[in-house]
Amino acid sequence: MTSPVLSLETLTHFLAEAIREEVFGEYALVQKARLKESGDLDVPLGAAEDVETVGTLIWERGDTGDIAYAAKNCGAIQGYFHVARHFELALPPEVLALEEWGDTINPA
């Protein structure tokens, strides 16, 4: 029995989407910070929705569960980038810019 082959193009697309999801997806890093700031997932942060603002809100207003969840997201981001580097995949520039999210917020 043979397994299906995943093309490098498909893998690149998957990794890019997975990285975006860890930052901007439902209940991911940005939405967690929005909840801490306003209590509403759909209300953008008053300040920039950048890694520094989001990290500060999660660390200063979050409980241990929020911080652990952020660590999970950040670890996934770091893992996805590791896979991309291992296979020498060219992620889009806007995704490459998200790498700092895995390093900056991560408490681990």
C-alpha cells in the first residue's frame, strides 16, 4: 500500500495557512488579546495589532491558561517555520514576517 504524495507547493500553502491561523485565527493570539482588551473577539485592539501589543496583553492580563495557550500557538508557529526551512520552502513575505510571533510571545 502506498501513501499519497504531498507536493512541495501544497506543503508550502499548508504551512503558510497554518502559520496565519496560529496568529489571526479563531481564538488564536490576536483574538485572545482582543478578549483581554475589550471582551469581544471582533473589536480590533485600540493599539496596533502587532506582536508587542498582543504579547503584552496576553502576558499582563492573561491567566496561566491564556499564557499556556499562547505558548502552544507560538510553539506551533516555530514548528511550521522549522519544517519550511527543512524542506527549503519559500513562504510568502507576509508569512515570513510572522516568524517573530513565535519567538516574541512564547513563554517557553
